[in-house]
Amino acid sequence: VYMSSISALRTGSGLVYSFVPKAISEVMQIKSVENIVVPLEDSGGGFFCDSSFVGIESRLQSLDVVAVGPGMGRSSETSRFLELLVENFKGNLVVDADGIYHLKSLKSMIGEFDGNIVITPHMAEFANFLEVDIDKLERNKEAYAMETAGRYGLTVVLKGHRTLVADGRELYVNKTGNPGMATAGSGDVLTGMIASLAGQGIEPPMSARLGVYLHGLSGDIASRTKGEYGLMARDIIESIPEAIMEI
């Protein structure tokens, strides 16, 4: 959550709220300076539940975009929180990590969502979402990405070597980035970047393509001084402004 929030700020968002379960809000507030931490009721469980939604509901209409999923966990109660979010939010939604796990059970609702949804799975998360064998997915990933995007009206960002962005009409294959970016937190950085661009008025499919390109470019810039072996997610974050200036 922290890395996604800072990435959004580095990508140009003027105001970022970090909604977190009350149990971790104090830790987040200690870590955070520029992002505003908003504790949500967690019924003492340390994860989002249906009562968590009360704390975000009144703020939803003032938000340009919501990113959800990083660090979320897979509690069954959290699925209800995401369901309420999909039912009530009218803007752009970026769903990553465990958010995609919960979205799997809400497929029937996706077509009724008033805004635009971007999902950012890696291969295993996408295989689980589609309920297909991962080896089968690997052999036909372009087709699966395009078909899924078209069927559900999503933008699919399928992460990995040569990350794919599919919106059901066009398929973008990214060529920036390096092996050093296969490190913990790198995906959370991408989530914050795509959300930031979508929140600045760029259409979600283009936000996804531009976010993926800038994310890879930021990793390439960071590797010039850090090398690929020592590259960490925070190095990618620090290189975002330079990547933006470069283009």
C-alpha cells in the first residue's frame, strides 16, 4: 500500500489517500509524509470487511480513481468490501494482487460497473482468475488477454517479460524494463503509476500502456546506477520523475 501510494505521488498525483485497516494505520502514519492515511474499521481482524466500507463510502465521489489489492489478503470478509466498492464507485478502478483474487467471484458484476476497470495480474493470478492451467495460459497469453478484456470490458495488464496490455481491441507489447525488476514490490509500484495516470484524466487503456512503459523505463534508469542484481522497488519509484522527463 505504501509503495503504491508513493508511486502515485511520483507519477504526478496531487493528493493521495491511503485507506488501510485500522490495525496497521499507526505503522502507515509513521511511514507516510505526503500521502494521507485514512484508517478503516476492521472489526479487530486487521483486514478489510464489510464494515470497512462505511469509512470510504462518503469519500468515493470525490475520488478520481481507486487502486485496490496490494497487501489486501484473502479473507472471505474482504470479498464483501470489494463487492461494495464495485457496486458504489463510479470512477476508474485499478485492481491488483489479492484484489484480483476477490474479483474472480464478482465476474458477473463487472459488466455493470459504471466506470473502467484495469486489472494487473501476473501469470499465476491471471490463471487463477480465469480458472485455466498456467501452462495453457503461457502458450496462449495474448489470446487469453484479449478475450478476457473483450468479454468483461476490462483493460488487462498481464505482467512479465514483455508485459501485455489488452483492451479487447488493441494489444500492446511493452519493451522497456529489465530482469532486475522481478523483485518484491515492483508490481505495487506499477499499480500506483497506472492509477495516478488514470486519475489525471488519461483514458484507462492508455494509462495502462503508458504506466507499463514508464515503469519499465524507470527500472532501466535505476539499473544504470544500481545494476540489475541490486535493484529494488524503491529504486524504481525514485526513478519515475526522470523517466517522465525523458519522454
